[in-house]
Amino acid sequence: MLPLKEKDKPLVQKLLSAGCCARCVLRFCCIGVQAAYRQPYQDILKEIQAFISDEENNKPQDAAVADPTVDPPSKKMKLDVAEADGQSEGDASAHLVTSQQSDPEAEESHVCVACLGILQEYSGRSHAVKVSEAVKKENYKFDTMVLSVSLPAQLCVREHSLWLHVKKEVRQKSMALDKDDVAQVKEAFKWVMQGLVARELGGVAVFTKSAFEIGVEFTHPETDADCHFLAGACPDCFKPTKTKQSVFTRMAVVKALEKITDAKFLKHYPCPPARPSTKCSHQDIQCLHASVFVAGRYNKFCRSLPQTPWVIDGERRMESSVEELIGTPLLSAFRANGFNFSSSGREDVDVRTLGNGRPFAVELLNPHQSRLTKVEMKQLQQTVNESTEKIRVRDLQIVTREDMGRLKEGEEEKTKQYTALVWTQKAIAKEDITFIDDIKELTIDQKTPLRVLHRRVLAVRQRVIHNMSTRFIDPHHFHLGLKTQAGTYIKEFVHGDFGRTKPNMCQLLETDTDILELDVESVDVDWPPAIPE
Ligand code: ZN
């Protein structure tokens, strides 16, 4: 039984006369019981038909027509009801036969004036099968889902017109009708369709917040112009933007409808809305899975490998990059559409990263496969490591979006350890450099290095070198170990950057010095958690 009340009868008749479908009748009667919408369309229609027929049976026909507060049920409405029903039984169909013969507009469309067919033609099992077939083709792995629905913006205009149309009726019956009490087309569609689609997909759970979203989009070119009068009435609401194709976005239309007075609206737009001759068109199903995040640590053993693809003036300078060597195998394992790579700091193209490696994370966009077991992750790590000699990853694991913040967290406060191969112009003896081992907590001022000046703002940054250690090699070379605050430019500390870093190694040793090789020995960020081998 539909939860319609006796007092709803005039409203139901008015809605049907205006050309509403059965489910839109329920919506404008403010019915929020989802089960009512889920019944097959024909069943709802039959019940509404019976509901109205009761009224006619109980009243002498003359009286019904004479009652000024009740619109006589239109011939057309009965035609819709009976035809859609597909049967010829009962009182209403008897009316149908006569009206069909006498009504010159009998061939007129039966597409709902409010939902443009969405709750009639597109809300049922057969359509759920179509949606689920399209989803299956995409070959996603998921166990929960949510439907997202995109409707043509003019539906709001039609809804507003219909609401004004019935508001008067309701007022006369001293019933309150708030626009917010009317269930939205989008909601009603989801009430009917989510469960049906989920069942067709093999019984996945429907979550309001699911990582897997099935996007359903409707358009209705025939009535696109319905919104246009609003631009004249509320020009403020429709400002062109670069990103949107049309200024008539749903948001803008809703805003304009909130502003416009009833009188002004009624002057420009028919009430009830005109009957459409076509139903909405259904666009391609768009599936989207929320990003999956994978974190780990990488070593880089190669002195000719940039961290990110190195492209100058559209031309590639190096054949590979850390992010591609890691990202590409991940992309194919998760069958994602793309990825974003980020890391805790970065090393120069000629710098190696040794020790435990540098923490990194990869966001995998629209992954078709989102769940890998720990064993599968281990296999994936192995695949990455076997694909190249240039890098190696460890601690590869799936993390949450929230965890991602930890990668950049304290990037400046953390310490890093390096080893540099230093050249000296003046010949040195082992004893000449040992004093460096005793220098602790050396504060240096670094003016933005010349080599990064094109991408970083000019400033003087103070950094701390916590300690250093030396290892003599020959009269012109030694190894310098450093533990520094993150963000220290090591190369500049060694060669001085034309005096832009002070103090520097040239000043300490009173000779020209240069850095020949640099290795990152450790990045002291305790994330992601280590995974035992
Ligand atoms: Zn409808």
C-alpha cells in the first residue's frame, strides 16, 4: 500500500493532470518512504489509479467537476495511467477509450514533466542490468559501491515550476509544503536503483561513502533552453568560468531559483512546465575508484638518474627517473589510470641515496585493483627490484590518505646523513683535516644556491651541521661524513658557492675545495614503518 492519505487526493490529481509520472506524484506528496518508490513502476501507477478511482466512485461526477478547489482529472492523465498500465480494466480505462477517441492530443508524449523520464524509464531492473553490464566491462575489483547521479540543470527549473503549481492547491487545504520536503529526483533514483544495481553486481554492499563510485549521467537537449531566462532575471548567478562549458551549472541554477520572485518566475516560465516530447538520454557510465596510496623507501645507486622525468624544452634529458622506475610497475599492478609520486626531500641527479633509503609515496589514480595482500605487495616489491639495477625499494606497503601527511611532516626539522668525496687544491696531510672531526653544531648561513635560484626564492637560510667526520684518501682527496639539519645544501657548503654559504669548507681548510661525489646515507623520517624481510 502506498502511504497516500485522503487529503492528498486533490494534490495527486493536480500532479497527474500536469503530466507527472507516478514516482514524481509520490515525491510531491512528500512521501519519504523509500520502499514506496522501489515497487515496480506499473504497480505504483496501478495503486495511484485505484486511489483516484475511489474518489470518483464515491462522488457524483458533476460534483467533482463543480468543486472549484479540485481540478477535474484530465482526460490526458487517465490516458497516461491506463496506457502505461497496459491493461484495460476498471473505471479509468473506460474513460480512456472515450478520451482517446475524442482527444486530439492523444498522441502527445507521456514523458514526465518533472523527471523527464528518469523515474519512469530509467528506474527499474532492466536499466539496472544495463548499468551493471557497463560496470562489469570495466573490470574493477570492489566490494562496496555508491551511485552518483548527474542530472540536467533544467530539472531544477521544472521542479520549481511544479512546486509553484501545487503550492497554491496545498495552501487552500491549509497544509504546509516546504520545498525541502519534496524528495529530490536524485534521491528517489538512488532509492530505487542502488539496491538493484548492487544485486546485479553480485550483491555488493551499498555505502554512502564507498571508495567505488558508479556515475550515472542524464542529459536532455530538448529542454536545455529551460534555464536560459534565468540569466536575464539573475545575471549575478551566471558568471562565465574557464573550466565550465556552460554557465548554467546546477549550482548556479539553484542559486538563481532561490533569488527569483514567484511573480518574476511565472512571467517567464510556464506553470506547470511544458510537456517534453522526448525522455532524457543516458550518457556512458563513469566508474571511479578512490586513489590507493602506496609507501616505501628507495635507494638510488646511479649517478645519472633524476628523481622525476627530466624534460627541458619538451625534450627528455635522461632516459629514466626514480618515479618512473617505481611508479610504472605499481601502475600496472593496481591497474590504475595514473600516479603521483612524492618523497621526503629529493636528491640531485648525480647523488646516490644509500642506507635505509628515502621515504616515498605513490598515489594511484582510479585503480581497478585496489587490494593487494601483504604477500602480493612483497611480490610487487620484488618485481620493481628485479626490473632495474639503478634503484631498490623496501618497506613497500599500502597506507591511508591521512598517513600521507607524515611524509612531509617535519621535513625541515629532521636530520640527514651524507658522505661527500672532497677535492682540495692544496696538498693535505692526514693531520690537516682531523680538526674537522671536533666541530659540532656548526651554524651556517646559506644564500639560495645559484643552481636553484631559478626555482627558489632568494633568501638566506640558517642551517645546522650537527657533526662531521673525515677519512683521508690521498693528498688531494678525503671523504667527509656529515650529519645535518634537513634542507642543508651540502654541495654549497663544500665549494662555498662563491661565498654565498658561510662558513664553508674552503674557509675551514684555507684552500679551494670542491665536491666530486655525494651520497645520502640516511633520511631520518620514521615513516613508513619498516617491514621485516
Ligand atoms: Zn517523474
